[in-house]
Amino acid sequence: MIYSLTFLIILANYGSVFCYEGSIDEELLIKPLQSNQVYAHFQFSTKWDIDPEKETFRHSSLFPRPIGELIQRFDIQELHVTLTGGLWRYEKWGYPVVDAATGAEVLAWFKPGSDVDTNWKLLANSLSGLFCASLNFIDDLNTIKPEFSFRPRGVVDSKFINSSHVRYANLPHEIVCTENLTPWKKLLPCDSKTGLASLLNSGHIHNTRYHSVGLHLRPVCRDKSCESLSLELQQTVSLVYDYLILGTKNWSLRKLFGQGVNRKCVLVNKSDIYVDTTLTDVELEPAPDKTVTSIRGGQTTVLQKYEVTNTFLNIYAKYQNADVVPLNLPPPLHANQYLSGYGQERGGIVTKIYNNHWKELDVVLLQNIPWFIPIYLHTLKVVSNGKELKPLQLRYIPARQRIRPNYLEVLLRLPARTSTSVVIDFDYVFLKWQEYPPDANFGFHIGSAVISCYLPVAKNYTAVPWDMTLISDSFNASRNGYLVEIRTENLIITLPTPDFSMPYNVICLACTVVALAFGPLHNITTRKLILKSNKKVQLVEKIKKLLNSLSKTKEE
Amino acid sequence: MGLLTDPSTGQGKFVKILLKYYVHACILLYVSGVLWFLAIAYPNMNANTYFSENALLPGLVKSQFREDREASRYHEEFLDEMKKYPDSIPYPWLLAKFKQIGLDAYMHNFTLASPFNRKDKFSGKNVYGILRAPRGSSAEALVLSTPFRPSSSPHPPTEPSIAIMLAFAKYANKEKYWAKDIIFLITEHEQVGVQAWLEAYYGVTCGSENILDHGDLKGRGGAIQAAINLELHSERIGQMDIKIEGLNGQLPNLDLFNLASKMCSKEGVYQTFKNRGHFYTRKPLLEWWNYFKNMLTMMATQATGIPNGNHGLFHRFGIQALTLEGFEQSKATGSSRIWFVGIGRIIEGVFRSLNNLLERFHQSFFFYLLPSSDRYISISIYIPSVCLMVGTMFIKACARWFKMIETNSEGKNLETSAIRVDKIIITFLTTHFFGVLISNVPQFVAQYPTLSQYETNIKVFYPLLASVVLLTVLPLFVSIRHCKKSMELLNILAMLELGTTLICISMNNFSLGLFCGIISVPAALVINPSNCRVCSYFQRFLWFLIHPLNILVCIVMINTYYLFPEENLDVILFRGWDATMQSIIFSIVDSMIYGNWLYGVITNIFIPNWLCFWIVSFSVFKEGETIKDSDKEKKE
């Protein structure tokens, strides 16, 4: 009894200490996709009611302190980091809540007046340590300053929006695994013991078709009047499970994540699960607490809401007609990227953008191409259904060998119901032999292109509006446009690769030569050489000698 | 070059030896080249195949494929479906099946314009499904392809391969270990379909413009690393033949062949190469003969440069590919047949090994000959044979050059030694110009739609034949054939060209280079500008025999005789002639659609080179010089 009382007191104190600072909300959106997959998106939003300009980040409670330190030390205005395995298939799956490219992606806005380049490198190295990822490979060779593609997502004085404050890099070859998830989970206040985070078991997370962990930091308005600022940290996990790999279409939390939700995290304000039941006829067990209907940008969504309480929760979904495969309608905008040409001389990078909308769309295409792929701007060709298209705007900074990458940003107006291909040609070049990675014949990665667009309709759209924080805020949140930032496939390019077994052969050969040379040299230097009489032996004498020796052996 | 141009250095010891013994050296080298070639098939000269790439880990995992019933059902359904489409691909059924399995299914349309009449168009459809790898991001891909053959096709049917492909796709799509996308490709119209699909995948045109309109693909799967082409003629497979020869004699990496061969033997199917399996004998000569025969069969296919399966078109794009052809009948006595389970497990094993591969195929051999499926001859073993043979050309050219300098330096016949280099070069270039003209006859014909009413043979073959025949009278118009020195120089040029060409060809397509070398080198050694009438006629006769056209006619005639041994001679001759015409037309079509370079090489290099020697054999010069020349030879 006494124990429980003290516990209560401690808990009360605990609450009183942290109440004023901010709040944490955790949400899980489960959305069966049109194809044979189910999408689960976790979002842990921490809001800290402090002024990011003034706070020193010495003391923090709910907010993870390592992130606070980053903000202070590197003058960060905004930070977006995603680590992704697999590829989001826009054509089949629609749009995710958070777009992320395969591999690692870092986007940061720095406060005006700071030493951006130094801070960027230091930030990358710190993040590398924080997430156990190879983010330390971010340097001048793969960093660009996009002008149009990215805008600050948080509150910012508009006069400071300037591409000199933004840095963007992607590492397409980064392989994301458990070692990245564990440190990420440690940033959560309840770790992964209770609350929705208890669903994040790495064994199940990495058995998916797509998994992406993300961290998004931005300043937001504290209230509607927006007189003071708060700091918002969103930690996200996006997973796409495949029914075929699961073995059944009837999913449950236990099937997907290995276990149900283990109680509510005590520090959390709101802990909700939303199940999208728009597409299919599904029977949920236990019955949902609430049914939410959201009409957004012409799209109606029906969601079942569960509030996580202090009891164990496992949701089980049973499909009425599991064999029905819904017709796949591609979203308004999606894109592919591929290489054209063969051989080791010339090639082209093709980005194909499909506009399925009935109206023309304005898009921005951003490409970050490594320096060892020399592209030629005069070969840039934009062809839409056989007709050549003129870019509205073009930004291009050519690469410098071993100094900076190619940066290309193209503004296009895509005609309605067309597929547009943007082609740029390049040459294959030789690298210095030390610049090849250990698995040289694997090839080199080219990162994904980013295609940004304000869509007029919210078809297949799930993202949270910029002025909001929670998934529940996105219900009935119609806006003028819906921003998508589509990521395409990574490319693997085979540069001319020298035969690296050659040094081995050379060593073998050199050793043989040395060994062969050593014998005679040793002989000459260590033995005494005496001249032999130069008398030629006649053939007859030779035969005689031979016969003699033969006869001797016989006698013996 | 200083060594060659400075006349005073021409009298060195080496040069003297060369001048004295070059004839012997040439004969010796040629004979040793031929002997070397004969010897490489002997087991002591070659080695057992082995896996060079460790990452493949062949056959390490337990096969789990168990969808054989599914395969049988697909097979029955597909046979039913094919009845509704007597001569085209039942694409709605295939697309539906791919979608049902859970793959991204796409269709690919292509159009082929007839190379000689662009107005005639044929269209075709390929169907393909892409298994998206759960552990990958569509950056790399593997291909499993099979040709669709309608019931009206003259080729043996391949429906079982489509059935097993679908069953394997169904099995594989449930597995989570795939790191590379698998593209399941069903092509129509044999090689044209694959070529069109590959061209569309890479957005390039390999042959002539405006012939094959490759269309566009909606779905791709990244860089393709390997491809397996299936041609199963029955549900029960008693013998699995592996085919590797590709376009222009390109071969897949030997590791891929070893992998396929190992997987076949793991499943216990009688596995063959060129329709011959393992043979064991204790007689060394018989053993050698068996290996040699098998190697020759492979070389014969390779030399034509025509792929013997759909795999052959992948090689150009850096994709290692081979065909698994399954027959119900087995040559092996007492061997068992495998069913869909076994075939599925072979495919599973191959693809899981390829899935393990981190780097693309780069180890092992890309240039090799196979005397059987478990032994190989690497490039370092076989290339000396052709080098020895072709080396004679350079030695003779060198010797002849020194000899010319020697006679020059003695300076007795200043008026005859005035070589007209310009005229020689003009002659040399003219022959090549005619070669280029001949090679462009088909393109030229295709451009004139007014000619479309005529038959292809009439408008292409006869003009070609006429131009080749007309060219044989070219020597009569060459004025320099009266000058011995000029002829000598032209001879040297021609020998150097022949030697270089043969070496270059054998680097790319060893078989073609070797066969050309064996035939042309001895004849070229005989040809010298001479005044002796009998010699001259003999040279002309010999050289006329090895005209590329004559050789082609001979090969086709012999082939026809072996195909129809029961026919009368006149029927065989007629058929052979017909087949010759067809083969030339086909090689032109191949060069225009696929970019096969055999026709181009023969018309652009071999025929002009033949003409150069032909001109040399027609040399006529004054009596006096020859006597002096022969005197000198006597002195030596």
C-alpha cells in the first residue's frame, strides 16, 4: 500500500514537472493498399513549448537530449533524416505519409548567419554516430543546395528562405537494418517497452517490402495566434507488409509486429490506432472505439479508431472476401528512373514522369548525380508523348571531379494524361584505382531523383498538412494543393572496372622472377668461380667415356 | 620502322636467316598451328571446369519448390487457351496469371518492318511480369525468359516452360529472400521478340534504323545481371541440353554455365552439351576424338555468329545468359526422367545462386571452348593455334619486304624499281570501296519502294551475285600488274591485312577466325607475283576456290547432302543452291535486325582482301626481270 502511494506521489510529481513543457502523441495508421500489401505508419510527435532561439537545451525531459544538442551546436533550423530499405511503389501503393528515398537521406535548414558548410559536415558526423549509419560519408561530393524542390516545413521568416541555408544529400547504397532502429527507438520517452513503440520488433520490421525510419525536426506555432514558437520532433516508421509473405490476408497486430500493444506509455498524451477500411470489406476485432469519415480533396476515407488504454490490445482484421483483388488505379503522378544504352562508352539517365491527372501539372525534378558521371546539359531532352517540351526553369551546376556533384533542377509543366521522359546523356569514365570500392564489380549507385508537385486532388494521399502535426489532423483537412515529393529508383551503373586480380598476378610473377634471379645471384656471390680449360671434347672420346662408364656399372 | 626503311640495315644476320628459311618457317608454323588446334581437345591439354565466383554458393540451400501440381494445371489451362489463339500469343491469359500471382504484369508491343520492303510490317507482343524483390529496391534484376511458340510454329513446342515459369513465379513471390527483381519474360516471334524487348529495355537500336520499332516498356527492374532462357519440349525431361553460343560468337561467363550444369546434375537429369553427355573410355584416341568432335560442333555454331537460342541476344548488353533446352527422349541408357518438381528445383537453384551474387559476373572465363560440359579450354590454350597460323602471314610479308629492299639496294634495275605507291594505294582502296558498295546493296535496295514488287531473291541476291562476279574481272583493269615490285608490295599489304583481320576476328569469335585462317592462310602463302604461266594459273584456280561465296556454296552443299542423303545429286545441287541464297539473305537480315557483323566483315574486308590477292595472282611482267630475279634466288 505504502509502495503504491509513494509511486503515486512520484507519478504526480513527474506529471507536474513535465506538464508545462509539451506533449507526446503517438499514432499508428494501418492502411490496406490496393495491391496485396498493408501499410503501417507510426508517428511519434513530441512538441516542446520552448523558444528554439533562446533555449540552450541543457535540460530536457520528454524531448531527446541528443537532438537538442544537435540543434544548439549546429544552428539547425529544420532537420529531416530518413533511413529506408526497399522502394515505395507509387504506382501501386499511392502516396505515403512521408516520402523517403531508398538508402539514407538528410535534408537540413540552417539558421541564417551560421557557418553552414562546416555545420553540415559536423551534423552529418554526429547523426552518423547517433543512428549507427554511414551518414559520415556525406560530404561536398554528394551535397547539393536545391533551389526549388524543398521549402522549410516549419515556421520561418520568409526573408530567410534561401537555398544557401539548405543542404541535401542522399546515400543510395546505405543498407538499413536493426542497428539503425535500436538507437532510433532510444530517442522515444518510453523506449520500446510500452505504447505503440512496443510493436517495433526488428525481426518483424525487416521482413517487409518497405521499411523506413525517419526523424523530422521543425519549429511550429505554439497556438493559432502564432506569437510564440514550439519545437516539434516527429519520429516516423513506415512499413509495408506483403500478404503473400505473411501467408494470409487476414492480418492482426500480432501477425504484423510479433505482439499486440503492451499498455499505454504513461508519458504519452494520446495513443491512437487508425485502420483504414475504405477499400475493403473487413471485420475488425475488437470493435473500434470510433468510426471517422474524412473527406479531403475529393477523396472520402473511412477510418476505424482505437484508443490504446492500459490493457493489452491486439487488433484482428478478417476479410469477408479475401480473394477479391481490387482494380489498381495509379495515382495522379508517379515516376521511374532508368539507364539507357549499353556498353562502357555512352549512356543516358532517363526519368519518366507519368501524369495521369486530367489537368496539366507543374513539377520540379531534382537530380543529384555523382561527379564520376559527367553529364552533358546540351543533351537534356524532355519529351512528352512524342513532343518536345521546354523546361520552365532550369538550374544546373556541373560537377567538378572529386569536388562536387552534378546538380540539376528542372521545372516542367506536364501536359494532361501524358508520360514525359527527361533524358540526359553521360560518358563513362575511368576512376583512379583507389577510388573503386572493395566490391568494384558491383557498380556505383546513382541516387533517386526527387519530383515535387502540388497535386490539386488528394487521391491516394495520406500525408499530414504542413500546418498540422498529427495524423488525426489530416482528416477533413482540405487544402488548395497537396504536396508530394516522389522518389524514384536508385540506379546501378557499371563503370569501366580494371581487373583487380591483376595486382595479385603481378605479385605472383614478380615473386617468381625474384626467386629465379635469386638462385644464380646467390651462386655467383657465394661460390668461387674457376675457369675451366676450354678444350673441346671430341665426339669419339665422349662415346668412349660413355661406354666405359656403362661397362663399369655392368661389372658392379 | 627505322629498321624496315633503312636499306643498309637490311643485311643483318636475322634478316639473312629470315630470307633463307622463311618458306620453311611458314610451313612449319602453319602445320604446328593446325596440330596445336587438334591437340587442345586432348584431356591433358585442357582442364576440368570449376567455380571461380565463391558468392554463387551453388546448390547450398535445400530446394523448396513444390508447386508441380500448379505447373501441371497451368500447362493444361495454357494448352486450352492456345486453341483460341492459333497463331498469336494468348496475352490476356498470361497477363491475368501474372497479376493473379502478384507480379507487376506488362505487355510490350513491337513492330518489325521487312528489311527489304519497309512497307511490310509485322507486329508482335511480349508479355512480362516483374517480381519485385522484398530485399531490393529494383536496382538489379534477373531474367527468366521463354519463347512462346504457337501451334503453327515449325519449332518444337515450349508450353511446358511457360507452365513451369508461372509455377516458379508463384512459388518465388512468396519468398522474402529475393534481393534482385526477377523478370519473367514470354516472347513472341522467337529472336525478334527478345531483341525488341531488350532494345526497349535499354532504349537503343542495335540494327539498322527504322527496321525494328522496339516500342516502349512500362516497367523495368534495374540492371539485368543474368538471364536464363527455357525451352522445355515436354513435361517430363529426360535430357537437358545447355546452349550458350550467342550473337557474333559471344559466350556467357563460364561460371553461369557451370552453375546450370551443376544444378542439372544435382537434380539427376541427364545433362548434355551439344547433345552429348559424359562419356568414359580408356582409349585415349577415342576419348580425344569424342572431345574434338564435340568441340568442333560448338565451334561450328559459334563461327556462324548466329545465336542458337534466345539467350544469345542478351550477351551484347553485358547480360550473362544461356538456354536450358529439355527433351523428353534421352540418349542415355537407363536414365530417369524428371518432372515439373525437378525442373522447378533446377530453376530455383540457379536463381537462388544468382540472387547470392553480389558483384556481377566478372570472374572465370568469357572466352573459352567446351569439349564437353565438364571440361573447358581457356583462351590462353586455344589462341596460340590461330596465332601460329596467322603468324606465317606476317613472316612472309616481312621476308618479302626485305627481299624487295635487297634487290632495290643493289640498284641494278632503277627503271623497274620505281614503285608507284600511289597506284598501289589506289588499287587497294578501290577494292575496299567495292567491298563497301557490296555491303550496302541491301540497304540501297530497301530504299527504293518501286522495287518492292520483285522477290527478295531477285532484288537482293542476284545483284549481289552479279557484283561479286563482275569484280573478278577487276585485275584486267589494273595497270600496275605489269610491275613486279608494285605487285610485290600489294601482296605484302594484302598479307598484312589478312593477318590482322584474322587475329582481330579470332579475338572476338575464335571459331570464325580459326576456320577462316585454316582455309585462307595456306592459299595466301602460295600466292606470289610470278611469271610462270602454270604457277599463275594454279594460283588463280586455288584462290578462286577460296572465294567466300565458293566456300559458302561448298558448306551448304555438304550440309544439304548430309540432311538429304537419299536424294539425287541434281536435287541436292538445286536445294543447296536455294539454301545458299537463303543463307545470304538471312545473314543480311541478321545484320540489319540484330547487328550481326558476319555479313559486314565478309563484304567489307574479306572480299576486298580476296580481290587484292586475286589481282596479285594476275600479275604479268617482262621476261627479263623475272630471269634476273630467279638468278638471284638461285644464288641464295
